[in-house]
Amino acid sequence: MRQTLNLKIYQDLYNKIRSHFYKPGEQLPTESSLAAAYNTSLSPIRQALGRLESEQLITRRPGKGTFVSPSMPWENMQQMSGFGTHFIDKQLTDDSIHCSTVECCTKVMPAEQAQLFKTEARAYTFVSRIRYIEGKPIFFLNHYFDGPSPAEILQHGEIKSIRAFLSAHGFKPVYVLERVKAVAADKELGNIFSVPFGFPLLKIIRKELNEKYEPIIFCEYYVNSEVWDYRVQYNANEF
């Protein structure tokens, strides 16, 4: 019973930290306050906090209290869309994630994609990648955006998160619009994911916009949903 309570408290605190209910650098309530809030003794509270500390989500400062880590080890992973939760839950290391670039060029967005994204079919920097998790192809990602140039991207080498890469180049998405649907693998997707023709995959269309609600990043990608499902978590304070 205590083990179940310990895990319940850990998961609740974990979710509050991950959703920025408790923000980076913020001090957590005292152990006594948490025990009162969860109507329990100090033991499961300390066990839950110990696990959070081992995962580098909190730091304990003798005589001062417990604080959310100012730099989350999973922040870049969380930028990998609605699948970021899996990166966190599976405690994947950076060495577990690899991307191979299939295509990197200046490319006119096809009319079909332009219609889906509700934008003009003009030339963008285009990057197509396969993301491998522990050696298995899980994501096939296609991004369109205005700069950096293909030469700059190729010079950079492996890019595990386009969003993190573009953020470092001044792209600051504020709003994200996504559409998710199930599709059947065609020959190309079957070869990429090593799955049979007609195998069910998830297709995500994502448009990221700046503070003026202008689209700055377009993404169309496919996911082996037999391995990972799509999850979304919201912070009620954001609405």
C-alpha cells in the first residue's frame, strides 16, 4: 500500500514539475506541508522526493529547502512534440537517440501540403530526417521553414530536435496547431519503418506560429504508433 502511495505522490509531483505548475528554480513546499497535502506520513513523501532527486528534477539544499532544478534534463526531449513524454518516461539518454538526414535542400512546398498548412506553395528550407530510438526507426520527419540555409544545416551535423536547433537560431514559436490521423504505410513508409504495406502509422501535421500568429515552422511527420502513442498534457494556468 505504501509503495502505491509513494508512486502516486511521485507521479503527481513529476507531472506538476513537467507542466511547470512548479517552475524551474521554484522552491517546493516543505516535506511536512506535502505530507499534510497528501494526507500521509513523511516516509512516502521522502521516497517520492528521493526519486525526483535521482532523476535530476529537484535539488535539495541543506537548511534552505527543496527546489525544482533550474535546467530540466528533459527540456529538449519535451520539445519533440506529443511524444516527448515517452522520452522522459523511458529515461532515454542522448546516446539512445539518433537522426539520419534523408534530404536537406531548398524546396517548393507541394500544393497538397500547402493546402493542409493553409500557406502558399513557395520555396522553403526543407529537411527530411529519420529519428531512431535505441536503433529502431520510430519517426520520419519533414520540416519546412525560412532559413537557416541547407548548407548551414548540413554543416551542423546531426540534429536530434529541429525545434531546439531553430530556437537557437532565433525561431521562437508561441503557438502550435496540430492535426493527428491514422494512415496506412505505403511502400516508402514501409521501407523506412521496416513494416508491411498497409501497417497503421500516425501522421501528424504541425504548424508553429510566432507571437504575431505568423507561421514560421511547418512539419509533417509519421510515427510507428505500435511502439509509441501520442500524449498531450496541458497546464490549466495557460488557458
